[in-house]
Amino acid sequence: MIEKTKKSIVEYCMIIGLAFCMALIYEVLIFPNSFAPAGINGLATIIQHLFGFSVGYMSIIINIPLIVIVFLTVDKEFALKTLCYVLIFSFFTLIMKNGDVVAGKAVNGDGEGLINLSAFAYKNTSVSTILAPIASGALNGLIYGFCVRHNSCTGGTDVIARMVRVKRPELNIMWVTFALNSFVAVLSYFAYGEDGVFNLEPVLLCVMYCFVSSKMGDTVLKGYKTALKFEVVTSYPEEISQEIIKKLKHSATVVHAQGMYTHQDKALLICVVNKNQIVDFENIIRKYDGTFAYITSVNETVGNFKIIKKTNTEG
């Protein structure tokens, strides 16, 4: 019980830190550069730009009803963690100053926040227009990935997706996300124009942000546990297995096989190793005549492989 409580405290502290970082990204990279990010917060950013109504307030208004529904019908832990994220993100967005004045509107009443980040804001130039959406998109994807890893999310369409996956798991929510992001991108064309002249650049920046954010999110969700799976056809399963265990600190699974050309009995060794062990593994199988292997990538490893990796590090 104590360990579970400690883990829960650590997770909530991480979510608070991630929400603060996201608010910082909006204030330093997104608001000063006249483009809208993806999803619900993209619409909120456009509303702030046009009417001066803060993203912080919009995030609360949109997400709280969704989180209540999730809490009552789907997953209480997920709802509470997401609520924590949304409240912290909104709080820091509201007390920071830089986003208040970028559109020439006072969204916090007098246009003065408690924290002035104008000195740290990054402003696009004609030479570095793409840097802000690339940097903010990458950081957003990073934060999103870690939130999902801890049974939380950043709000908006992700909350809707969670409800849909539970009630109708056969439906593909990605089309909803794509449609919303497309709408934000198109709306950016009109929202960020000046003096009746519409601007294509915010559309392109929004698309770039969505792409980079999606790629980084996928990397966090799948990439940091990637490994390599070797399937080795050999007549020396015992010898190769012993070398794998001794040198690589991994084991292997042996399956009986038969070559269809010669009809000789063979063994199929299946082994998952870390990426940095590929050369060592290849050096092992090269010693044995008539042995060959093929390699496939593994997006994620679960279970005992984590313990084996720890043993490998210690050894």
C-alpha cells in the first residue's frame, strides 16, 4: 500500500511538471509566433488571438465536462490525473504574461500576468520561421507520450478518444483527430490574416506542428523500449544458446524446425536483444557453419526482458 502511494505521488508530481512545461511552451514558443497548435487547444489559441479569451479558461471550460464523464463512466484514475494536468496547465497559462499581450488584447483583465516571460519568448524571423513549430511540436509530443505512459493525457480529443476506445473499441478515433486538426489548420488561414489579407504561413506551421508532435509522441510511446528479435536457424542450438546467455546475458527459445529442401532437422532459436548488442550477436552466429538468422524490430518489450536488461547492465 505504501509503495503504491509513493508511486502515485511520483506520477502526480510528474504530471504537474509536464503541465507546467506545456504552459511554458505555449507562452514562449506558440503565442509569440502567430500559429495554432493541434487539437482543442489549437482552437482555443485561435479564439485567444481573435477575441482575447485566454487559452487557460478555454481549456477548463472544454475539458472539465469531458473529464467528469470519463470519471463517472470509464476510468477514475485516468480522469483524476488528466484533471490535475488540465488545472495546472490552465493555472500557469493564466498567470504568465507573454501570451496576454501578443494579440494586443488583455486576456487576464489588465494584460499583466504574475510571471513575465517576454524576455524569454522566441520570435520567428524570416530565416527561422519553422523553428518554433518544430521545437514546440517535438516538446508537445514528448509531454503527450509521457502523460499517456502514466495513464493520463493532455485533454481535448485525447479524453474523447479514451471514451470511444472503451465504449466502441472498433472505431478509429484518428479520423476525428485528423478532421479537427485540419479544421484548425484551415481556420488559421483566416484567423491570422491582417488588414483583410489572409495568410497561408500559419496553416503550414500548424501542419508542421501536428506532424512533429505526432512523430515524437509515437517515439515516446514505442521507441524507448525497442529491441531486436533474432530468429536463428541452426544445427547448434545448445552451443549458440550458451554463448548468448554467457556473453549477452539473454536467453533464447528453441523450436524444432525442418529444412524443406534437405529435410534435415534444425532448431529455430528465437532471441530478443538490445539494439547495441547486434554486432556481438552476429559475431556469435558466424562461428557456426550452416547457421543463418534474420532480424526484425520489436516496438516494445514487456515482462522479464526488463529484468534481463537490468541483469545485463549489472553484469
